[in-house]
Amino acid sequence: MRTVFVVVSLAALWMASDAALAADPPVGPRVLIKDFVFAPMDVTTHVGATVTWVNRDDEAHTIVSDTGLFRSGALDTDETYTFKFDKPGTYRVFCSLHPQMKATIIVH
């Protein structure tokens, strides 16, 4: 009986540690990409925040800073891109594959 308890306890601990790792996403706002739009289109956050873009479209998209500070590769459905903003400022982003898609990140 004691062996069963130890095995069950270890299995529960192992599953809890995996869940903790999976539940530890980057800190900061999330921007969804859906229907060829960044949502929200305007994000305000703080220095040190990590913004995560998530592609929920069936088409590939990119996230590109208009100043060349960062540029993602093409994101397929459900793929993500993150960027940590270390300096205050206004950052304009767009999708290089669909340039009409634009957003603004304001960092305080």
C-alpha cells in the first residue's frame, strides 16, 4: 500500500511540475491575429513587458517593427511571437505579408 501511495504521489508531483511550466507564459499583453487584424490594435504596457502575438488566422502573418527593431518569421496558425520592450516609446508594427495590418505598442 505504501508503494502505491509513493508512486501516485510522485506521478502527481510530476504532472503538477509540467503544468506549472506550461502555465508560466511570458508576462505582458497578448495580441491576437484574426481576420487580418491585430486585436487589440493599440496596446499600452510598461518597460520590461513582453508582448506576445498569437496567430489565430488560417493564413501566415508576420510582426515587423517599422523601425526594424524586430521582425518575426511567418507565423502559421496558432504560432506565437514574443518581444520584450526594454525602452519606453511608441512602436508601430505591421504584417509584411499584409501591410494593411497595423498596430501600435506604447511603452511607458
